[in-house]
Amino acid sequence: MRKTKNLSRVMSMILAFCLSVALLPAQAFAATTDDDPATWPAPDSHYTAPDKNPVYLMVDFTDEDNGGVAAAHRCLSGAELNPDIVKATASAGGRVKYTCDTCGSWAQINVPALTLSAFTLDPAYLSATTTGVEYSGNAYTVVYNVAPAFHRYVGTTLDNHVSVTAPGSYGIIITVDSAIYDNVELRTAERLLVYPKAVPWTAEFDSKIYDGNSLLDGKTVTYLDVNGVSVPAALSACQVKVEGGELTVDTAAPVTRPVAAGPYAIGATITDDNYVWQTEDGKYNTVYSLAWIFPATNTIYVGDTVQAVRLTTGSSVYASPYTWTIDPSYAGFNSNKPGSTEVQAVITKGGTSFGRVTIPVTVVPRPILSVEEVVRTAPMGTAFNKLGLPTSVSVVAEGGTGNAQTVTGVPVTWSSTGYDPYALTQTVRGTLNLSRFPQLSGDNIPAVTATINLTYGTVEAPTVSDYAKTYDC
């Protein structure tokens, strides 16, 4: 007669809240229920009734599939083996005893108390408890080796696969609940360290010229989570302050909409605790970038002085908290030709200097408002090249702020097309040559014309002398 008590063994190693784990494959030399009971290891104590057969008893969890608790005995037909199992705990041992209800033979195996001395963290997993692991969204494995003396009671190793949903430091609890152990929980000295996943910081915030819109308008910063999904970061803005001669973020002065001219610290925050930004300087939930809104400038004309430059730094709704003062001695200002130049401004706030910035200024040529009126009078039949048309004219150009200025000596080339030396009054057209006048615009030039008045020549009557007329009566 063989009686098998191969109760399902539940062994778990638990992170913080008793998360169940599985056992690794057992070693081949373990005793199993398929072996001849006579080959099972001898029990710790036994009694065999006179002229009766012994009770064979096995307690071996090394082989998870075929191990466990088993008893075997040959006796009279109908005899039963009665179990007497006292589960061990962390502080007290237990026993597994089977007794034949007919002949009284019995066998007993003592089960030792289960303490932390039975378990040692596998060296391959030491780094998970020292340097830690990065959040991945997958299960983490931690393996504990079992001391040889406990193999038959527990198995050879405990293999834990735990899904961690948040970074942190987790206490490791080994829990063994089986046919011979009564839900033993052992808190290990090790802790599983899970750090947020570091995602690379690659974003940049460009400075811009004041245009009445926020620096944040149309801006997005994203990162990829462990599933490859693009996740947007939360954007914010703060003013900056001066510390140690450097501009740094002033988190005590948040800005809802960075619209007015000035320096701003633009922050991109990862709100998911499972992730952090990885920068050259370290890992952060929020990364701040310095970005400027430079004042807008008016367009000036070629030849204007720096005093003609005006700065627009904000509006009545979004006023700049800074004072911007243009440096009139800045050598980089040059308005001698159309294109772009720059001014330099000193920025202050509350008596504190925030340094200097250069601001681009657009220089344009002056529009020509009018051209000198040309009128010529010549006799009828005068050839075009004999009209005495001027080789240069004066023009009136825009002078800025409502003023005008006269520019003389602008070359003009006259066209003979359509000229009729026998038409009394006519108009001929000319073309200005502005190559030596970069300050003048060639766009929308008023018509360059000359009015030509041709006249007939004067005839004098001949002088008659010694003339007498005789009248007939």
C-alpha cells in the first residue's frame, strides 16, 4: 500500500505586497514518488510492529513535478495510513508522520523551522539590489539560492518575476506556503531598487523677435515611453534671475504666457514618475532652457542715426518687466546701405543688470517722393539732342518721421522715343540711374518727365526807303 500526500506547494518571493513567484527546475538526483519506497531516505524516527512491514516516508520538494510528501506501507487488505502533519513556521519546526491504522507501524520526518539562513541572493542579481534597475514596464527577476540542507524542504532556488508599476525601493519578502510550511514570510536584508527610465533630452527652444505671441505657442516636447508611444511633456515658463553673474531660472516667478520681450526659462516636465530626462548634467523631471524674446524694431532708412531706432517690448496687456536702453556708442550699428544692421541694448530690472543683447534692425532705401520738374522751350524743328535736357535732376526722398529731404545730382537718361520735332507741346521720359545713390529706393519711382515746348521762328519785315506813292485823282 502506498499513500501519497503530494500536496501542491506554493512558494513565493514577494515584493512589498506578496507577489507570487515560481520555482526553478529541480535537480535530477532528488527522491520522487516514482522511486521504489525502499530507496527513499530513512525517516528521522519510526516504529515497525512485530512481524509487520515498515512504513516508508518521503519528504522531498527538490523535484517540483514529482516530489512532495509521500508514504508507503504493506499491510492487511483495507489498512489505511493516517497522516499527522504539523506545518513548520519561521520559529518552530514541524513534522510529517504517517501511521498504519491496522498494525500501528509509523514513520516520521522532522521539518526544520525556516529562517533567512536558508536563502542567499544569487550573485547574478546582486546589482538589482545595489546599483538598481531601470523601469522597463516588464517583470524583474530576482533569484535566491537555497542552502543544501533545505533543498528537500523548499527546493534548490526561488525565482521571482515581479511587475513593478512605479520606481522605488522595494523590500523583498520570501514567502513559502506548502504542505510542510505554514505561509512563512521572511523579510530579506536586500531591497529591489527601481529607478525611472531615463529618456534623452533633445529639445531646443529658439529665441525670437517680439510679435505679440507666446514663446510656447505651437511648441511641443515629447519622449517615447517603453512601448514606443510618443508622450508630450508639460510646458511652462518662468522669469529668470541673476545669480553669481549668470542667468538662472526663477521658479518663484512663473509666467503664464511669455509674450513680452525679455529672457525666459522654458520648462519641459515629465509628469509620469516612471520617466526622467537624461541630460549632460544629470537626470531631471523638469529641464529648463533659456530663450529670449528680443524687442521688435522699426525699419529705418539708409543714413539714419541710431536715434531713429525704436524698440517695441510689449503691449498694455503683456508689458515687459525690463528696461531696455539702446547704447548710442555701439560700433556695430551701420546704416550706410540697405540690409540689416544691429543695435545693442542694456537690460535692467529693479536696479539689476541682466546684461546686453544685440537686436537686428532692418535698413531700407528711402522712397523717392517726387522728381524735379523739367521744362524746355526750343524752336520748331529742333533735334532731340539739341533740346538741352539736363544730365541730372534733384529728387525729394522720404526723410523719416514725416520729413523729406532733397537729393541733388541724380543722373538721368532721356529717351527720344516718341519725340516729334514739329509738335508744339510734348512730353519725353527719362530714367534715373541710382547706382551711386544706395540711399534711394528704385521701387515705385514717380515718372521722370520733361515738358518740351516748340515754337515757330520770328519773321522781320524788310526796310523800304525812298518810296513815294502817287495818287490819281
